[in-house]
Amino acid sequence: ETRTRISSVEKNRTATYTYGLQVSFMHYKGWIKRDQQDLLISTLGDGLMMTSGAPEAPQICLHALGVAMLELHGAMVRMLPSILQNLVRIYSAAQLSVHLLEFVSSISRNQGLYTNFRKGDYQVLFAVAINYIRFHNNQRRRETSLSTNTAGARPADVGEKSDPRRQSTGAIPASPSEKQLLNDVALSQYVLVMAYQVIDVYFLSLTPALKAEMFDSIIVGLLQSNYSRSNLDEVNEVCLDMVLQNHSRSSEDILGLSDVTVQEDFGPVVERHWIQHNGIVTIRAQKEGLMAQIIERSCSGATSRIVDLPAEVSRKYVERAERTERPPTSLPASPLSDSPVSAFGSMSQSASRGRSIGRNRRLHSMAPGLPSLHHEPDMLPHDSIARLLRGELLSQSDLSRAPRFPMRFGAAPCLALEFINAYQGLQNLDVPVMLPPNFEAVARSLRIFDNTAMVDTHKVSVAYVGPGQTTEREILLNQQGSPAYWNFLRGMGHIRRLGQMKDFSAGLDTSGQDSDGRYTLGWRDLIAKLIFHVGTLMPAREDKQEQIVRKKAHMGNDFVHIVFNESGRDYEFDTIPSQFNFVQIIVTPVDGQVPTPEDEALWLRSDLSKVNARMDQLYKVKTQINPDIPFVGPAAEPKVLTLTALPGFVRSVAIHAVVFSQVYTSCKSAGIGGAEYVSLWRARLQIIKRVRAHAQKERTKRLNALGSQPGSLSESSADMAEFGEPISDPTMATTAAQALGYLVRDLESFV
């Protein structure tokens, strides 16, 4: 009888509180049996489905699962596939978009959780991300249509209601409706950015075999969610480039790639550049020596290798000559398909040129005698990849009728293309076009390109607040911290010697003068690099004000601050004031105890039994947010974790906070009407497009000066003289420049 009087609202409220309490059970993981751990995770997974009865419950469960992946790792590995299935069912709940994508993103940074994933598990992750992209673009179309229909309405007619944050700011904004619109745009852009990052990081983590299996569904999904009706969105161009450039690389290979492109000091060199779709290949050849540097640039990365160019050209020339003597019966298998591919030997000129696709545009064609790709009923036309790389769209009827893309790899149809193909032997692409040599506009654009980071770069400050400390100066002067603080730092990243860093250093001094200290802390994954401005690792003496100012300049210019607070008091938001101070992640001991000298001695003696006991000490994580921004995250409500799980949780929160801060700042700078976040990969794509435009303009100018017809432009006599004595047989090359000259003429002859 009592149960019948409990309303459904009360039931749902009780369920919500219960899900929140489940997090506290994780701290007793040493006393919870395996089946009970699985039941706890399963219960939280079921709570994701309560989107209607208790709308707060799914958010609470997502945040609880974010803690569980660190505290109950084994149980999460076992239960994660079933949880992913629930994510697909709730993606349409708009209020969960940020929380859900941050949860999926956090999983990607804990590789042990998904090492045993199968194809179906990855399909779920990609489907979740693509669904959000489709939702974002559909919403964008509706808003565009609405704004067109209501163009005559007063700006105040929309969003006139007061902003709930107005009371907390202490002042009423001049235009609260504009602020709310900016926040809405920033959150929408953040969801889009996170969705693409989920696709990027999980695809890059796949084995080459799984990448082959996932390619079609990812690209078809992106095309079906494309915003533009006339051409491929730039964000999708970038994603396509990422897929094509990394199809055969393992995650270890990708992490091993250099983050910077450095031009080797070869002395006098001859340099030539070719552009192929959204890739640029550069060969820098010694005029007097044998060595050459081959640089392959694309919007999603770059590679560089040093080769003995005459020897390499000669070897490939001989191999191709030997292949022409073999009967074309046994064809090697493509690494991404069971279908055969060409083992190109010599071909007749008409066959090797391929099919014309417009003025001066050729396709790499398959070898004669292979079955036509059009004979396969579920295969798209053989030029589909080339069309996408040109920014064109495929028809929806083709996509629905033929879901498979013609990914074919093999030897190039001419020797030069063995060296200057920007897409690792992918067939049926446009032939590379050589950029005008010694052209300053191209050289300048490439310098800007090389200075644009290849992965997302983030910087976050870390401050230690000791017992009783409350002022900025006291905190900035800290050179030491408690043992728990140093153990926390160890889990946050890897120690980097500043004087040896050649890549992103977040503005820290890498000259070797150690003006910002000798070491810093860094971390990276497949798509991002994070450098910490650790206050206790930077010099600061009471009698050297310039050191304090320099430390404040580094830490104050960061959007996100991590504060390890052992002061015994609350940390005030404006303790270290800065106009960039958006998000603070406050870490505080739950019991409020400050380590004693005996504790420090215990750590120094490395009494492991007692050290492990201290590792189970609980810490509260809570974010403090600038009232002008709408960012919320898993720590908007306090979360409690053990010291072992603490670093991973805080780092994930920090990365997401930095990404949102970058998106918000970009949207604010662009204005509400033109707000669209441009990632570093997209910025690199735009540089490549500018290079193409510069080159086309210069090419037209030179053609007009020569009175030539399009397609007949070749290098001038002065340009060709740079290569030295011309040779007809590449095995006779005595310098790298001569070998490069042969490749230039070989490509001209092919085209």
C-alpha cells in the first residue's frame, strides 16, 4: 500500500540518487568481487536508457562510467561492448551530446579498454560520431532556413529570455541574447569537433586490416551527413585525407612519426614540388652529392625520408624492367582488398595515360586485362576516390546502390610516380602536377605549412598550493610539493628535457639556457599533444621578480589550470587572475589532511606497503568555470577518486576543457554569424588549397608569356640546367640532381 503512494517522479528521483551513490562503491574495489563489479557497471549501463523518466540519470551514469573506466578497469573491459549498444540508442537525446562524446573520447585515451574490440564494436563508435555530425548539419540547415524566413525580425525577438548565469556574474550583460547565442554556437561546434575527433582517434588506432573493413562505412556515413549539397565539406575532406594517408600504418607507426618537418642541410640542392589532390610531395636533391630528401605533406600529417636518389631510382627502374618480362597472370593482392591489383610493368602510352577527366587531368589507370571495376555490382565508379579528393560529391543513388569504394593499390604506371605519388600507391587518382619552380609564393606557403602543427597542441598549467597558502605570490614561489603531488604529476605525463625539445613546447624556453627550468611534463596520443606549465618545475626566487613574472606569464595565458590544493582552504577562482582563465580543475584531499614530515619520510624510504595504502587515499575533483562560458564536464559536480585513478581522470577533463576553450574563443572572435571552428588539420588543408591557387595563377601567367596551349608547359632551359647533364638512362645518374631531372622528364613524357 505504501509503494502505491510513491509517484513516478519520486521513483525516478530515487533512481537518480541511487546511480550517483554507485560511484562511492568503486572506492572499495578491493572488497568487491568480480561479479559484483560487473553488476555495478551493468546497472550504470542500464541507467543510460532513462532518458525520459529521469533525464538526469543518463548524464550521471555517463560520468560514473568515466570514473569506473579508471577505478574498475577490468569490469569496464568486460562490460563495455554492451554499454556501447546503449549509446547508439540514446544519441538522439540532445542534452547528452557533450557528455556522451566526452565519455567516448575518454575511452580512446585508455587503450587497454578497447584492445579486444571487434569490428562491430568499432562500428558502434563510428556510428555514434557520424550520427552527431548528421544531427549537427540537419540542425544547421533548419536554423539557416529559419533565419532566412525571419530575416526581418528584430534581433531581440529571439532569445529574449534571461540567461541563468546572469545572477552569478555580478553584472547584467549588455546583450544577454547574443551571449546565449554565442554559447549555443560554441557548444554546437564543440559537439561537431568532438565527433570528428572520435572518428580520427579510433580509426588511427585500428590495425591496417580493420581499417580496410571500416573504410566504406565511414566515408559513406560522412557523405550522407555532408552539409553542403554541391561539394564536399572541408571537415570531410580532412577526414578523408586522414583515412587515405594512414590506411596501412599501425598506431605505433603513427606515434613514431616526427611532429616537425625539418629540411636537411645538404648544401646546394635542386628542389621540386608536386601537388596531387590534397597532398604535396617535395624532392630536395643534392647538386653534387647522391642524397635527396623526399617530403610528403598532407593536411593530416607529413613524412620525410633521406635516400640515395640515384641508387633508388636505378633499383626501381631495374625492377620495373624485370616485371615487364613476366607474364601478367599472377597479380598481387591489395592490402585492403581480396581483389587483384596491377603489377604495373611497361604499358603502351595510350593505356598508361588513363582516362581523361578534364583539361590536363589524368587518372592512374589499372593495368590492361584486369576486370573492370564496373562489373562488380556493389562497387562505385573507379574514379570515385579522385572525385572526392577534388571536393566533389557522389550521387546519393550511387551511395545507396553501391556502398563499396574502389580502393586499389599497386605499382605506379611510370617510374616518376613511384616517388611523387602523395597517396602511397593508390590507383585511379589524378596525376601529380609540378608546381612552378623557384616560385616565392609557393615557398612561403610551404614554410607556413611546416610551422603548423601536425596534431592538436594543448597547454595546461599545474599549480601546487601548500598548507595555509592563499596568495598568488606564495603559490608562484613554490618549488616543492607533497609526495602525493609528485606522484600525481608522474601519472599525468612524461618528463621532457626542455633543452632537447624540437617540437611543440608551449612557449617554454628550449634554447638550453633553462630560463623556464630544465624539465617539463608532456603527454600525447594519436591526435593531440599536451604540454604542462608545471609551476614547481619553473624557477622562482623571492629576490628575482623577473622569474615570478615569467612564470605568471606562462601559467596565466593558459585556458585551463589544474590546482593541487593542499592548503586546507577553498581555492578562490581569481587567486591567479588572467583574462584567459576559463576552467580550473581543483584537486583536494577528501579527508583534508596535509602530509606531515613523517609522511614524506615514508615516501622517501619507499615503504611499499604503506605507500600503497596512501595510494588509496581519496581526492575530490571539482571544476570552477568562468561564468561567461557554458562548459560543463564530468567534474562540474565533484567526483571522488583514488590517487591511482586521479591523473588519468584529471588529464581527460583538462583536454576536453582546452578543446572547448579553443572552440569558444574561435567562435567569439568570428562572431555569431560566421562562427566555425577551424582545426589545425583544416588550416593545413586551406594552405594546400592556396598553394594550388598560387600555382595555377603562375602557371597561367607563364603559359600566356610563352604563347603555349594549356598542357604543353614544360620547364625552361634555365630550370632544366639545374639538374646538370641530362641522361636517358637513370642507371647512369651520378648525382641526386641528375636523377631528379630524369624523374621530371619521365613524368612530362607520361602526361
